[in-house]
Amino acid sequence: MSLLDKIKSLGDINTLSKHEQLVQGIIESIDAEILVVGDQLPSINQMVADVGFARKTIVKAYEELKHRGLVESKRLKGYYIISQETKVTLKVALLMFSFKRFQEEFYNTFRKELGKRYQIDVFFHHHNPVVFETIVNNVIGKYGMYVIAPIPDESIRPLLCRIDSKKLLIVDRYLPMPSDYSFIAQEFENSTYAKLLELLPLIRKYKEFILYLPHAKDHPIDTVKGFERFIADHNITGKVKVNYKDGTVKKGRLYFFINDMYLWEVLRDCRNYEYVVGKDVGILSHNDHLVKEIVFGGITTISCDFKDMARKAAKYVKNYELTQEIVPLSLMKRNSL
């Protein structure tokens, strides 16, 4: 049986629209290996001539097959079969910074919310513009949805604008895009300032407030802006440091960590010197997770709810409704201050 025979054989099923007849006929042809990866589908004009359906019906069917990740379109060449995973409702490209703990939480929740019928392919750019561009160029046109944590640099905006606005969701870091693009992202400067203000009485317990910002480009520099504005406005003795040297933890200092690179080293030194965290030394950290709830009686954190972000991202993927939301940072007060 040929592809056209398979499509025409579904014409007697009254419950199928013409669009559904085409989609189902092609899917059944893939399942029966009438079509295999690399095969070219009939052109839209040829399909119009062979089955007698309107051109827009053919285009709609081919586009749905693209969304499912079964077909890709090659400019001036046509449509080709790229997958035989016909049970997939939608194929999603998820491009993240890296697989750190909090991003793992995002992925696991996103995966759970979408369910088994959604295929999620995960890529990591590690804040490298060349890697980012290479990945985006390689996945464009091959997925029904793109969920991307961008490098916050406007130079990459033209690259992302090549993706249909309905198929792209910006997550985690905010990047200004045209008004028809969706985002669920964090804001760091004002949110950090506001959360530090809530902690002001506790911060004043310490002689000095030190923010550690390692030499890594993926850290949100706006956090530093919020920190510096806060210490200036409230006459707090503080500074930003790049490196922590083993054994240099001091009593009367409050240490703020944007990532966990030096957090565990400082906590280890506190243990070695028998300093009491929350009394002799203060600890504040970005990005909450289970371990920080437990160690040293609990570490105070300023963090986005990545699980909530993931649930909202999954909802967008399912519903395609324009979403433009800044996710607030939350303050988890624990014993480390």
C-alpha cells in the first residue's frame, strides 16, 4: 500500500476531518514503514492534485507533523521524514545554561508536567555564545516548541527571532524580545534589593557584608547591582569579592554567595574553626534546594521557585497562550543569619 492509498483509505471514517485524515495517513505510513527517515513527502502542489484537498489543509497537516517532530521542511526542497516516534504529541527543544541542581529541578518538574507523550531533547550552552548559536541553528525547524534560557545579550536576539513567536518560550533569564514573544523569567536587581531590605536588621548584626561573585559569565550581574545599591543606601560596610581563599573565614562577617562555588568551602572552614553559623558567621545564598534546608540548621536563601517556573512553562507548551511574566524571588529565612 502506498502513502496515497493509506490516506484515501481513511476517507470513509466520518469522524476524521480532512486535515486529520492527512496527518493520520502519514503517521500510519510511518508506522508501516511505507515512509522512513529521509523520505521526502509529496510537495504541497502534488498532494493537492493527488487527494483534492485545499492547499491550506495540506499546509496545516504538514505543519502539525513538524510540531510533532516527525517532519522538517528544507527551504526550496520540501518536507522530509526525520523521526519515526509517532506516539509523540509534540517534540520540545529545551536549551539550558547547564545541569546545576536548581536547573535539574526545573527539568524534572517540566518533564513530569508534560507527561510521556511529549519528547524533550535537552541541550546546554554553558553561557558560550558560539555553542548557543550552533545549537539554535541546528534545532531550528526540527521541533514543535523551543524553551530557551538565553544568554542575556541583545546580540543573540536576531537569532532567536528566527523562531516563530508562538513556538518560543524564553525562561530563566530575561531578554528583550518583540511584543509577541513569551517569557517566564527572573529579575535580579530590584528583587535582590527588596529581599535584602527584609533582612536588614539581621544584616546589621555583622561587621561586614561580603558578596562572592566568581569569574563566570553565567552569573546574573544585576544581583551585584542590587547588592551594591543596598549597602550604599543603608550604610552597610560591604564589598564584592571574586575569590575565596581556604581558611580565611572571619567572625563577624556575613557571606553572600551567588552560586555554590565557595559556599561549601566557607561552611567547611566554619566547622573546622568551630564557628557557629548564624552567630559568629552569617551565610546567605542564592538558589534554594533541599540540602540548604538541612545543613548547619538551614541556610537562608534568596531564590526563584524553579518548580513553579517549570509548571508555567509546561502550561505554555500545552496551551500556546501568550505569557509574559517576571517570576518573583522568594526569601527563605533559616538559621544561618
